[in-house]
Amino acid sequence: MGSKVEDFLTAAQEQQIIAAIRKAERTTSGEIRVHLESHCAGDAYVRAQEIFHLLKMDNTKDENGILFYIAVTDRKFAIIGDHGIHQHVGDDFWVSIKELLVSRFRESVFHKGLIDAIHLTGEQLACYFPWDVDDVNELPDEITTS
């Protein structure tokens, strides 16, 4: 894993991830975000919860936002899903996404891991929160950093 956020993904890889988010969100009203930062001093899940709130992901209409949080230098990550999605998918879903990411990250194909996880997440979101003609993209699709 690159030691800095700016070295973690190439510009082309970032665009591939954004394209995966957009593709997934074409089938669901759910909102998917990716956030990168260099360090996470404490627990990645706790930090991801803070970022989830800072990005206003807890303000979606159907409480169906999902955040992929990665602390690049510290090699930590967490996946946060809002109440609406969690009540449908349960713990097994989160474990499967985590295992997928761990597998791809061990292979040092970080962008592919994120793309695969976003694809799987989009499929699940579409089952419970299908896209509707009135659907509005509530949150930006770009990768955020801090």
C-alpha cells in the first residue's frame, strides 16, 4: 500500500472507482462513498463513523448510505452502512465485503478491491433500495480525502 493518500491510487484508478460508484447507483437509491486519509490514530470503525457524519451520509432520505473508509499509511479500513441498509443485510453481508477487501488488499490490487466491493454493495442496495424515477443523487460520487 502506498504510504501517502496521493500515492494510493492513480488518477485512472480513481476514475474507475468513481465509475463503479456511478454504475452501482444507477440501480439503487443508495449512496456509496469512498474516503481516504493517511492516518487513523485510533479505531478505524470509530473514525469511519466520524467521517460518515462529516460527509452528511447520515442525512439520506432512506438511511441507505455506505462508506468505505481507508487509512492508507496505517493500513486500516472500515465499512459503515447506515441504519436503513444494515437492518436488511445483517452482519454476514458486512463480513463478506470485509473479506473481499482484505483478499484484494493482500494482493495489492486496492482499486480492484474497492471496485469489486462497490459492485457487490450496489447489488445488495438494489435489492432493498431499487432505483426509482424520482431518485436524486443525494451525495457526490467523488473520492474524498482528509
